[in-house]
Amino acid sequence: MRIDAHHHLWDLARRPQPWLVGEALHPIDRTFRLDELRPLLAAHSVEATVVVQSSSSLEETRELLDVAARSQGLIAGVVGWADLTDPALPEVLASLAEPSAGPLVGIRHQVQDEADPAWLTRSDVHAGLRAVAAAGLVYDLLVTPAQLDAAVRTVRALPEVRFVLDHGGKPPLASGEWEPWAGQVAALAELPNVACKLSGLVTEADWEGWRPQDVLPAARHLLAAFGPDRLMYGSDWPVCTLAGGYADVYALAEQAIASLDPAGRAAVLGGTAAHWYGLA
């Protein structure tokens, strides 16, 4: 089964997205619903998805769970938001797992927006991550290269937590820098309790003029570091449309894994996500 392990949906009539500011983001400053994504998935034989939060809002998480519940199985998992520093986090997570809701499979916070590069190493954050694991959920890491060191320390300190690194740790492709990102990602990949998403790379490159050869070295580095059993395809739609269409992103992923055998390609394009998130 092919799975898109990372996309977003938002309805600006119901929920604002505070990060959608500035001329550069104007093309995606509108509502994106599942009906718009469905034909793009079908065109690439993608049969299931994981939808990921895009704002720090429990209300948005509940809305995504409702969309998933009504998606006729297309959305197989929801990575929502919850406050990791909330002492009542176990109760909050339990309330999100209502029988009538869609399948909550993970939690994410926009760590990339935190001013403190060591935010992930705080004791209250670690307590929240342990609560996420105790609830049987995965934690998605959305970090910048400056925060990768803290991510390595956190993943190493919490072997009971399953992590997924979003967007390959956001390599600075537009500037052409390789280190320290490449070395930090390799260090993270040495830890067995973290997987990685082959997603979001085109928007780290030059949006107007990127070419596959600008992005493929980073994608292949992620594959070499994590291996196909810990790497999963994600489109990052609709954010990816700032730099390329769904077909462009999918073709790039296929190029990155072309050297794998059929089992390896199947893992990246679906099997890893199904296993790591425990998708039905």
C-alpha cells in the first residue's frame, strides 16, 4: 500500500493559520480540503495518508480527527498538536482518542519556532514526550539544523519514545550548506527509536529555480543514513506547492529511491509509515 505520510489540510473559515503571513506564502493562504487532494493521491496510486497539524491548537486537532473519521479510510492517521508542557497532558491525549474520532497516531509541536535551540531538552518537555509514548503515540520532530543537536540528545535520552524526523531536519539546500546538517542527521539516524520523512525538501531549495540534482543529494543522504525501513515518503502538500506540484514531489521521491529493490521501494512509499505509526 502506498501511503503519503505527511500532508496538511486547513479551512481558514473555521481556523486561522497564524504562520501564513507575508507575500511569499500568499499562494497557500487559502483553504485546502481533502477533496482537492484526493485526485492527486489517486493519480499516484496513494491509498492512505497521515494528516499533520499546522497550528498549535487542540481545536484544529479535533477537526482533523473528524475529517479523518469521515474520509472513508483515506486518512489512516492524524498527527495532532498538544502542549507537551501541560501537566494534564495524559488526560488531554485520552480525550482525543474518542471512539468516534479518527485515528490519532502522533503529536507534533512547531519546535522550529521556539527561540531556545535547546527547548527539546527541557525536563517538562521530556515529561510530555514520555506521556506521548505512554499513550502509544509517535512524536514528530519539526526542527531546524540549529536544533538537531538538541534532537539527538532528546532521542538518545528517551529510548521508550518513537520519533519521526519531519522534512529530513530541513537541510539548507538554498544556501548549499551541507554541514553540520549532514553529520547531525547521521548521528540522529544511529539511534534506533527515530525514523525520518522524505518530505519537505523542495521548499528548502530555491523555490523558483530548483532542479532535481539540487535536492537528490540530501534525499539520498537520508536514505543512506536511515535505510528504507526507517524512511517514509511524505508530500508536505499543500506547502510543497510553493516550489512544485504533487507530481514533482512524488517523482523526486521515486528518483531518490530508484536504486532500492522492490521491497525497499515499497517500504519507503508506504510500509515504513504503516509500521512506524501503527496504521491499520
